[in-house]
Amino acid sequence: MSRPAVESTSTALSARQIWTRARGAALVLALILIGGIALATVRSTESHGALDPRSADPTGSRAVAELLRDRGVTVTTATTLDEATAATDTRATLLVTTPDLLTETQQAALRETMTHSAARTVLLGAGLASLPTLAPEVTSAADTPVTNRAPACTLPAATRAGSVELGGERYVITPGTDADACYPSDGRPTLVRLPGATGTADTVLLGSPDILFNNRLDQQGNASLALQLLGSQPHLVWYLPSLADTSATADAPSGDTTDNFLALVPSGWLWGTLQLSVAALLAAIWRGRRLGPLVTERLPVAVRASETTEGRARLYRKANARDRAATVLRTATRTRIAPLLGVPVQDAHSPEHLLPALSARLPETTTDPRTLLFGPAPADDATLIRLADQLDALEREVRTS
């Protein structure tokens, strides 16, 4: 006769079980994505970066731009060199926020515009990378901290503004050059004005841009100096050099616009990636160490009781655990014969309750019930086998008596 096929149970998770386990992580990820998109949307409309006249951030410059507009000065924001040069005319002040980021070709084009301009050009933080082209009469010295400084010069805009917060680049003026040197640090000015070819054209070098920041405009004479330097003409061109400017790639080899790819990635994205990585690591540790409640599951295959008994016996024999094997045999025998003797199961392992009932049931037994049911561990395998036989015989005797 053929044996009936044993029904097997698949251990693969169902779609519902997978969703139940993953829905928490999916919800958290969805909230992070929604929050990130919402934050990016809000910031994209309200924040444009440092020194941007549209930005209300602490390091933005919307405050000074609004003050200039209140004084009748129109402010035009340019992000490419072509836009900046096209908007610059005889009645426009040109502000360049980061001249050191300009390439040599861009600097040469900007210098051409400055030379033929009849108005003022203001360069913020110009250093060794741009001074040789944009202001060859001046070189850069070591940087100095931004702090409150007195004018120490006769430039009208500086004397009217008084003390301001300046620092950053310090400048060295070539001997014999006609220039105004103001707000010195250890004898080196942090503001330099170079007169141009005409009476209204000049170039102003500011060692640091801090007087234009929203969070510093109300300090000392910062606002006064900023308005005087940028509001001398009815039109201000606010040039923010950008990587989107196609003229920035004119000096770069084809297919290579930067030496460092990470320089193209905004710092906020790098910090966001790091934070998400740390959060993912902590979540993995949290989920990996979680101990949930015990769950009863059906075995994938049916195992016969005899196979289980033989397997456990082999383990006991391999570990030489005769004491444990004897304890299991005696415990099972006591549990089975207790109900036959009228002893509650909870008292089956108590000699005071089980032995008197057994003696009353089998008064003429030849074996010692105490030694058989509660005795010491067998000394060898032969004694263990004999114990098993004796327990089996005792149980049969109880059942047939």
C-alpha cells in the first residue's frame, strides 16, 4: 500500500504579509519624500542663495535691494555675463558678487565693460584670482576677520557711514596709484576706491560682502555705506555669477567643466544624503534588534513522532546527557500514570502525593517506585536502557491493574 502524500505548506510570504511588514517603512519614506518636495517648493520660491537680492535668508540681500528701490533705484538681477554687460549703461552701477568665480575669458570681457563704462563697478571679495585682470593696480594680502572698523579715510561715503563691519580681503595698492583706502586692518585697507577715466566712473573693492547681508544690514553704518556705494546711479545691475552661464565653459576642455563633480552638488543635498544614510542605518539596527511576539506557524512538512524521538535521543547520546534523558523519561512516565492513580497532574511530580497512590494501587510490586521515578541519574548507557524498560513495565502494570 502506498503511503499518502504529506501536505506541505509554502514558507513564501503572501502579498498581504509583505505589505503588512513593509507598510511602516513605506509610510515613513513617503512622508520624507512629501516633506522634502514641499520644503524644496517653498524654498525655491522664497530663497535664492547668498547675496541674492531676491532672498530673505540671513545671508540674502533682499533688504538692501528694497531700500534701494524705495530710493528710486531700479535693481536688475543678472545671472550671466551677457545679461550683466547688456544691462550696464552710463546710468547703471554694476555689482559683481563673486568675481573670483569668473573664468579668465569672463574677467577679460568684464574688464572691457568696466573700462568703457561711465559708472561705478563694485567688486565683492575680489582676491588673487581676479585682481590681476579686474584691478591690476591692487594686490591681495592675507585675509582678516570681519569686525567693526572705522573709516580712517576721506572718502565721503565712508565718513558719512562711520564704522561698519568689514574684513575679508585686505588690499595692497601699487605705489603712485590714485586711490582711496578705507577701513584698514593692520595698515591694509579692506575698502579701496579706484577712480576711472571719467569723473563718475570708478571701481570699488570691498574685502567682504557682510554689509549687504540681511542679518547685518542694521549693524553700525552698514546700511549707509551700502546705499551710498550702490545707489549713486538710478539703475543697479546685480550680477550673480552662475554655472548656468555658457560663457563659463569657454576656458574648459570639452566634456570637463569642473575639476570636482561634488562642487556641482549643492551642500544641502550632501547634508541631506548624509542624514538619510544615518537614518537608514538606525532604522536597520532598530528593525534588526526588534523582538516581536511569538507566532505559531504550521511546519512546512509533517514529521512523525518516532523520527522526532529518535533525533532527540541521538542528540542526548552525542552530548552524553544521560541525566537529561533520564529526567525526560521519568517526567513523561509520572505525567501519564498520575491521572490513572487519581493524582492531579500538577501533583504528578511530587513524591508525597504520587508514591502513596502508587503503593496503594500496586502493593505487591517488586520494584522500588521511589528509586525508579525519583532516583539518581544512570551511570552508563546500559543502566539508562534498563531504566527505560522498567518505567515502561511500571506504566503497563498500572494500566492493567
